[in-house]
Amino acid sequence: MRKWISSRPLVGLIASLLNQYSVKFSNRKFFSQANEDETIYKYCPENFGRYMDIGSGRPVSGSNSYFFYRLGWRGILVDPLTRNQVLGKLIRPRDSVLKSLVGQPGKSTFFELYPYEYSTTSERIANELVSSGKATIIGKKTFTIVPMSDLVFPMTDLEPTFISIDVEGADFDVLTSNDWKICRPRVVCIESPVELSDLGSKINEYLEELNYKLVEQTSLSKIFVSNNYLDLVN
């Protein structure tokens, strides 16, 4: 039934909208898949701040930034799926919502998969998911990739700011496309599953060189906090 709905854009949009509203009005406090938002909140406890959510997904369920939106924060949501863009504009009107791929400049094919959470720019990952029976390919689209430095607004690590990156296999490319002199958030949350140790090591080394400290490894993500902020509060 869910697959039938997903293959029909208007029906799928309505079903997704109803689902997001049901989660929005539930008694949940946090919304991330692996409690990333709860960890970020420890280091961003203010009632107002700004975020950049790249690979934002659905605007409520599974979102690393929706908890903060409810607090009064605002920011930018970036996702290549039209449905997520429409849902974001309807449910989170304070945010800017962009349909784009982010990373090193160039062009890339985006593989839209079912379930949509597996959608990726990696043909290898898409084929592996299809071969394992975890997903099916719904469609493909070519995007011009925009570097994060073209999208971000000035952030400092002493202000309540964070970046969340979840782009199914291209996370390190997104991370390294930022201009860290202009955009230096207090917290960086990046998808890095425990089992992908090689990718995790690259991310650790890169952010440690930028003076960030790994404070949490969830089953899905790594969360880093600027040492400048940690030195201030400790």
C-alpha cells in the first residue's frame, strides 16, 4: 500500500502531509532518528538560533532541526526531493527551503529510491540497495551541485548555530565544500554510521584540524562541538 501511494505524487504528498502533521501534534519532544537533536540541544540550549540542514528529509519526523524550529529557531532546509521541498514550505514557513544537491561543484545524477530515505547520488550505493532488496529505483535526475559555501550565511561558534549533513554517501564532499572562515557553526552533526569506520576517520581528522571535538557517536551520526565554545563554558 505504501509503495502504491509513493508512486503517485499527489496521493503520496497528501499522505506524507497527514503523516507529518500527526507527528507534529504528537507528544514527542525530540524528532531525530537517533536522538541527534537531543544531543545538539545540550550544546545549543538557547531559545533562538540558526541552522543549515542539508539533506533535511521530511520536515518533522526524523528531522535533526525540527525540535529547534519549535523552539523559535530558523534556518535553511536543503533537499533534492520535490515532496520534501513542498512539505517543508507548508509545515515550516519560517525556514528557507531549497531543492538542491550540495557538495563539490559539478554535476551528479540523483537516484530517487523507495523507501525515499535511501535516495542517493552514489550509483554504487543505489545498486547495492537494489541488489540487497532494501530499495527500488523510482527515478533519476541530473543536478548541478552547489557548494555549501554558496548557500551558508555567516555563523560563529560562540552563537547558537549548527549544521546538519545527511546525504547518503556524499557527506564528506558536502563538509569540505564549506567556507569555514565565513561559516563556523557551534555544532556539526554529520551522518557517519558506526559501521563505516573509514569514512568516520576522515571526518574526525578533518573536523579535529578545524578545532572541533567529537562529543557523540550515535548509530547513524557523529556530533562535533567547537572547542572554542567548550573552552568558554567549561
